[in-house]
Amino acid sequence: IFIFMSQLSYLITTVTMERLLQSCRIQSQLVRECLAEFLGLYILIGSGAAAQVITSQGTHGSYLTMQLGSALGTVFGIFVTRGVSGAQLNVVWSMSLWLLGRQPWRKVPLYALSHLLGAFLGAATVYLQYYGKISTFCCNMLMVV
């Protein structure tokens, strides 16, 4: 009886999980591609390896770790988006594909918006993550000139 109950519990859990995943699945391919590009660029920019080296004035990291962090951010961004949208991660790449006839024009502005939002949110994440160090590094004079 115990084996039967555990199998029944597993079956109910599996069916419930499949239903949950089906209800959360985004049906539109274009929306999935735009979200993938957004997330990929967020990861690429949000890795923020340069901020650590610059704000610590070289005491926490070096040129090598900064480059490795940027490379890993790029690889992870490509890994996340490759299967969904082809890992374009750049508006110029999207426009090049359109000019070569490999992508419809209607995707270019949507990808550009996704790239802009992903990059902005990635930069905002790095800024918030290193806010204390950035304000110390800039002598508490955070202004745009």
C-alpha cells in the first residue's frame, strides 16, 4: 500500500506540475524571443565585473578577473538566448539579419526595445549593487555633467 500511495503521490505531483507549466507557458513566439533577448542582455550587462575592479581601485580584482567576468557574462547571455531567439544581443546584429533577409522587419524594433530595457536594467542592477562604493569613489558627488 505504501508503494502504491507514493506512486500515486508522484503521479499527482507530476500532473499538477505539468498543468502549472502549461498555464505559465507563453504562447507567442515573438514575446518569448523578446523576453529571451531582454534576459540575455540583462545578464551580459548585469555581470558588472568592471565595477568591482574600478570601485575597489584594484584591491578586489584585476584586469584579468574583469575580462573573465565580462566573458562569462557574454557566454551566459548567449547560453540563455541561443535556443529561443538566436542570441542576437545587439541591435546592429538584428538589423544586419534583417538586411540579409534572414529576419522580418517587424522584429527589429521589438528586439531593439528588449535590448534597451535589458541593458538599462542590467546597468541599474550593477549601480544599485555597487552604490556605496561608487559614491565613495566619486567623493559623494554623483551628478551628470
